[in-house]
Amino acid sequence: MKKILFLIIILSTLKANSQSLPVGFPVLEEGIRRAQLLGNLDSTVSFTVRPVYPTKLSETFNPYTIQIMGGDSLSGKDMLVRFWKGHGKIQLLPVQLHTEFNTHHPYPQVNGPMVQNRGFQTFASIGAYAELGPLTIQFQPEHIWAQNKDYAYGNSKSIYTEYLERYGHAGYNTLLMGQSSIRLNLGAFSAGVSNENIWWGPGQYNSLLFSNNAFGFQHLTLNTRKPAKTFLGSFEGQFIMGRLEGSEFPELTQHNLTDDWRYINGINISYQPKWIPGLFVGLNRVFQQYDRDRTNSLGDWFPIFEVFTKESLFEDGNTVEYDERAQDQQVTIFGRYVIPKAKAELYFEYGKRDHSVNWREFFINPDHARAFLMGFSKLFSIENNAFIQVRGEMLQQQESINMLIRYPGTGGDSNWGGHYQVRHGFTHRGQMLGPGVGPSSNVQTIETAWVKGTKKLGIRLDRLNRHQDIYVKQFNDTTSQGRWVDLNLGLLADWQFDRLLLSSQLYFINSLNYQWQLHPNSTPDFPKGHDVFNVQGQIRAAYLF
């Protein structure tokens, strides 16, 4: 007993300070990234593995501090209680309340755990954070309620992706573990069990693999909470072993899906060379497999360490035996370049869903089973310590044209978010884990705004080309005339009222050829698409204790 007590006392002297800023937290997450462009934040932080840990990036304990981004100081005191002579801490986490509505149909984008919904829906969250030495506990559950009004959602949007467009036939209500975790922390590293959303890659609006588009999923994690500095430069990363589930409504996907859960194994590595300040390069790799197909072999527990080419896996000149393991992999490489003198950043992410046969085949046909995104952000100084912020991003998920030649008649079956080995695709409970715009959709976004500290007023333009692979398969049409394209104009406003943060968006969406439908007055000689106007509004509020 004395030894245990002695160990607790020793551990309690170690500082943890591992409270994370949840992925997608309104106002602050964008503001912290903007602060790096202004030179007010550690230049070795990549923002390619999130959530970030602001307590490791600044001198304050509270990760919701806004001084580093030039925000107004907070009045009053933080809701922080110390115990065990200051070695233990308990803090109330911010209250979050998000409201969204769609007048005609859902407009998909990365919007946290909110589901596809017509009508109103709300997201609410509150919780507490505690630490004792290296041990930290974060309990931050989330509640989702959606009005879930009926609408015409047409054909299934993917063959190998469980992409739900409606959650049941009545109001949807669920309570989630949210951004909860239990961790042990030491130096730059943290290990534990978590349900938090993660974001891998440099994207601002979308990510190829992980974003906060879906509900958080249970996983074991070993990750950095600040850059680990070496003689070669700085490293960040994360290793996960987790569990993905299907939705409660498999009958709404028009597919015959198993109710088995999926094992997921993933790794993220980001490197910042000490000789090139501001440059980050890295790699992400994930595998998933149904539990029924998994064995206790090391290859099934840790498939991320497998070779990258199929030729190395050949047995008797083929991969039949390997393919029977029914694993599905995705791998991406990424780069981000931050230029504080120019107050700008450039980034890209390029991914492959399928093994190449060998490296020769990869270089001959690098666009097979690929997806990519690229983007930028730039700040222009104006008077009164304010800036004009311009940022943009392009996401391309649609299969390359070579799919129609390489596998005649199968175009549209697979897509970046799904393959035949795992019929659920890269999803969790009916939502895509990475891109928020749905399977095989392409989107281009440009945004310009006045920003000052935590305040922002701006406009955003999107062009969303919906579900291209299934469109080509269902309608056998490679032209652009019949495509379903959403043109979106958004008005943006973020503001700080002392401890209350508000972020609001109002989108006006013109859906051309909605659901690939024809207008009632359309004729074979003079085809006319069915166009629909839709409005989406969002208000996200967070109160900092």
C-alpha cells in the first residue's frame, strides 16, 4: 500500500496539461491556425494531426485561450479547481450548442456529428476535464436531435459505401460519448483510449481520411501532443487501433450489409525538416477489416506495416489467398508549406485506395484509385490590426477516366470511400469519416473575409459536383450536361462577446439537375433538368468557463 501511495505521489508531480481543443471547435480552431500564419504560434506545429493541444503550444493551461490569436481578454475567472496541493485539476469544459436547418434537402459538408437532415437539428455538448499528474480524463458527451423531415433522396449514392441520406423515418435522437478520453501523458507523447474525432492531413474544409464529419469512434491511441524535436527536425503523428460500426438503419442504403463491426488500424506521420522552416511532409495509412475475417495474426492486428505493392504478396503468381483476408486500405501523402513573411500557406494531399501491383505500375498509372485535395490561405494586412483573409480548397474524389478502360463495365462500383472487400466503405454509423461532401463528389471552395482576432465577416462560394461515380454507372453518361451540381453562396460571421463565441453561416444553394431528375416540362428533344433552390443556416455557440 505504501508503494502504491508513493507511486501516486511521484506521478502527481508530473505535469500533464493535455486538454485538447476538439476538432471543429467554433472560431478558435480556425483562429489558432491563422495565428501561425501571423507568426504568433510555434512554427513547427503541422496542423496535420488533430485535435491540437494548445496547452503545449502556449504558456497557459486553458486550451480555449484566445490571446494568441489577438482576441479580446476574458473577464472573470476560469472554472478551475485545484486539489492535492495543486497537482490535481478539474475544469468545466465549454458549453456548445449548434443549430442547423435545411429548407429543402441536406447540403453536405463537414459539420461535426450532425446527420443528413431536412428541417432543424441541434447539437449540444458539455463536460469536464480532470488531471492528476500524467493521468487525464476528459468527459465530453454529445447529444444530437434532428427533425428528420422526409424529402426525395432518390437513388443510392454508392454501391460500396454506407452513406445514409436519412436517419430513419421519424425524428432522430441520440446521445454519444463525444470528445471523451482517458490518457497517460509524458513529454511530447500521449497514450490512452478515446472516442474523440481526429483529423489527419492539412485540409481546411475536407480531409481524405479523417475529419469530424462522422460521430467519434472508439479507439486506442498513441499520439504526439506537441512536435517531438530531434536533430533532424520535428515529428508529429498518431497510431490508432479502433472499432467502426454500421448505422442503425442499414435498410435505407439499398444494400445487403452485414451487422458485423470493423477493426481499423491507422498511422499518421508528419515531418518538419529543420533545414526548411515551415515545410511539413507526411504520410497517412489506414486498413479496415470485418471482425469475422480477422485472425489473431500480427498481419491482421497491424496491417499498416504491410508492404505497399501487391507483387510482394504474391503466392503462386497471384494474390487470391491475400485477397481472401478482405482488408481494405487507403494511403495518402501530404505536404504543407507555411510562409509567415507572406502570411500564407499552401498544402496538398494525394491518396490511393488500392495497392499498385508494383512500383512500375504505380508510376505508369498513378491516377488509378486516387483522390486528392489542394488548398491555400493568405492574409492581407489592412488598418487597425485587421486582415483580409482569402482561402480556397479543391477536393477531387471521382475515379479517373482510366477506370472505364481498366475495368470495363465496373465504373462507379468502387470509389474513394468504398471498395468491395468492406461493403460499408470508409464510414462510421452511416457517415463518411473523411470528406463531408459524400462519396465520389468533387467540390471547389473559395472564401474571402475580413478578420480581426476572433472576429470574422465574409462570403464563401462552393461548386459541388455530386456523386460522380454512381452517376456515370447509373446513367452511362460521361458528359457534363446531366450532372447534379450545387452552386452555393454563403454569408459568414464569427464574433466574440466576452466568454461567448458565436459562429454563423447562411448558405443559398442552387441545385442544378437535383437528384439527376428531369423537369416536368422536359422532352426528349429538349431535355431540361429539375433545378431546386435550398437554404441552409447554421449557428454555433460556445461559452467558455
